[in-house]
Amino acid sequence: MAWSRVPVGDVSLEVDALGRGEPVLWLQTALLADELVPCARRVAATGRYACLVQHRRGYARSDLATPPGSIERDAEDAVGLLDALGTARAHVVGLSYAGAVALRLAADHPDRVVTLTLVEPPPVHVAAGPDFVAANRDLLARSRREGPVATVKGFLTMLSGPGWEEAYEALLPGAPSRLRRDAATFLEVDVPALLAWRFGADDAARITAPVLSVGGAESGPWFAQVRDWVRAILPHADEHVILGAGHDLALTHADEMAAAVAAFLDAHPLEVGGAP
């Protein structure tokens, strides 16, 4: 990929543009910086979309992030990136942590968002929210004891099994080394941002874009509750559940996810004559 650094306010952020057509902003999730790249490549390959893949503050060659992080700051960075690229409106895709960023972006800047695709946003505002928050606080405590890299390795072993490094390397070459590189940003910037994230019905009411909620059938009860939450606060949302997929669906089921996203984008194009 041909990453370039783009000045956005007081920082420079990495971005790559894949393909040509209507702009699609793929917001980077936490920890695995390139998790959405396989899907973005597939959507770009349709020949209908220019997929803008970003690296947030603290990741890869983007400028360092100052802890603690903020969902609001990441959303404003995304708007600043669109401004810097001369893009008035874009389709927006957010996975996991970036789903929270995408929601904030769509609520605070509805005029910039053509469509909103949410892939399993964090389970902060559901019945299991206290358990999710407690698990994240445990990660922070473990990081203080053992360091960020050891904490991330233990977290991913719990999440994806003891063979996660080999599996991730096969699905996204170089991913394990990049995970170790970005472990501190995940724990010192992103996790505190998640713990401070607030989003309610009043925020959701400001979202005017068509919405697609994507999830994995095997992601577990926390993310099943997230799908219910999205339906409750955004009743106009479409939903697509990928059979056999877990929370890492963007890697393990990239074909299915990309097909669902592309079909949704096709159904909701930029208005004729609208500025991209």
C-alpha cells in the first residue's frame, strides 16, 4: 500500500486511497491498525469506490497520540482528514472501537456522512456494559504490572486462542509485529477513550444517514446485545449477520463482509451532482 502523511490540524495522519469512485472512509479500529484493509481492498476492486484507509494518532507513521484518548478527538480528526483531502461527503465504515468514532462523526457532522456502516461497536451501552468496562479496567491494571506487549499478547490469546499469531500472520502479513508496536497506544490511549465514551438516544437522533449494522453470528452475547442496541437507537438501520464469524470477521470473513458493505453502498449512492 502507498501510505502518505496528511496534515490534519496539529498532527499528521497516514492515509491510503484504494480505487476510484465514491469516497469511503474506513476508520481505523483499536490495536490492529490494518484490520479493515482486506475489506477495503475488496470494495475498491469493484471499481466503484475510492476507499480511504486511515491510521489514527499513535498508530504506524501517524503522529503520536497524547493520552488519554478521546472518541470525540478521533471523530474530529476524521472530519479534518476529509477536509484535507478535499472530500465534502463520504460513506463511513467503523469496526469495533472505530464504530464508536463513526457514531460520533455521524451524529456531530451528519452533513458529511453519506452512509454509516457499523461493525460491532463496543458493548459499552448494553446490559453487559459493566462487565465490558471491568474487563477493560483489568487490562489497564495488567498493563501496569506486566507492560503493554505482554498484556496484548495475553488478551489476544484469550480472544482468539493460542495460535493467534500464526493465524493473524496468514490473514494479514506483518500483523503480529505491528500489534506489538502499537500495544502502548491501544492501552494508554484507546482503552481510556472507550471507558469515557458516552452515546445516547439524543445523539442517535442526529444521525440522518442510512445505516448498516454488520455482526458475526459467533461473536458472543456482548455483541449480540450490541446489535439489539443499534436496532433500538437507530431503528432505520439495516442488519447483516455473517454466519460462522466472530468479532474478527473483517479478517476471517473479509469476502462476506466486503460483499455486504458494497451492496449497501450500491443501494445508497451519492446524490446525482453531489460533491464527493
